[in-house]
Amino acid sequence: NAGVTQTPKFRILKIGQSMTLQCTQDMNHNYMYWYRQDPGMGLKLIYYSVGAGITDKGEVPNGYNVSRSTTEDFPLRLELAAPSQTSVYFCASSGDRGRALYGYTFGSGTRLTVV
Amino acid sequence: AQSVTQLDSHVSVSEGTPVLLRCNYSSSYSPSLFWYVQHPNKGLQLLLKYTSAATLVKGINGFEAEFKKSETSFHLTKPSAHMSDAAEYFCALMGTDSWGKLQFGAGTQVVVTP
């Protein structure tokens, strides 16, 4: 099925470890986004990309890095994991801004716990 | 600066009664506004959107919302709640830059009782 695929679904990390959250979409969307969701806080934008090779910081980028080498893939890298990064992470995609007005397609999320 | 405020963190309704979820926004420009729903352990699904056309917007599953510029509100309603409406609901605002970024409210948890 067409959509946004996130892996893994669950992960437990120890403090100081690193990991990459994978996100792939097969809709040829240019715009991709990473959000984190914390209870009572809604979703906060971490990073976004408007096309291969183009990324920019969102509201809460500290402790994260991204890359966008292809249209399909938008991985999120956590370096030196901290307990404050315990969260549910969502990847989303949309077409250009005109199509973004039709709404995002969200992945099913990655639940990350840092202990 | 723009912002989205969901006025209720939790709403409890009885099955068959109306649902009202309140959302206020702040924006220097006429925004695009969205309601998303999230069922437990799932991603977010678009319910409806306002993009400067009709101020009364109809969405999926019987939901609708009315954009009121004078009140800076975009409240979500449904005439008759169903058990399957139990979920978390997010109001979101898209700014006027070119990149389609969404700013989300804190969410409203809806509980439906039999």
C-alpha cells in the first residue's frame, strides 16, 4: 500500500547510544517532516525537507540530525541519546505546498524510550 | 507569531450526544486550519481542512468545523457521538511560508461512554 513507512516501531536505547529512525514514502512527495509527540504537548516539528538535498530545522532540532539523499527517504539520526528524547516520533509527507493543503500522510510512528 | 490553542484537554460524551472540540488560533495572516484524529497507537488521520473557501467545512465520519475569523476559532463538532470516535484530536495551523509546515495544538482526548 502507498504511504509512509517508519521503522522500527519500538526501540529502547541506553543514554549515550545513537540510532537512526527510518522513514520511507512511495508517493513521490517532495515535502517530508519529522515530529515528536509528547503527552499533553501535541506534535512538535523537529526537521523538515522540501526535496532531496534540502533540509531545515524545525521547532525542536537539538540532539537530532537529518539527511535527504533521495526523494523517498528521510532518516532521523539521534546522537548521544538522552532521557529527554523519550517520545513517539512521526514522519509525514506531502506534495508541494499546494498539495500540503490536502493534508499530510503520516507514518505509524516509532516509540522510543531512553533509559 | 502564530499559535494554536485547544481549549479542552479531555472531553467526555455519551454515545449519541453531540461532540464539541474547541480550537482557537492566532495568526497575522488568514491561515489554513486542519483537524486530525489519532486512534490509540496509530498515526494521525486528516478529518477536515479549511483553506479559505467555505467557512463551514465537512469532513469524514460526520464531523464538521466552522471557521470564524471574528472569533479566531475553528471548533469541531459532530451531532451524534459513536463509540469509534474515542480518540485524540488535534487542531493544526499551516502558516504562510512555502513549506507546508503544520503547528499543532496540544490535543483533546475524547472519551465516549455507552
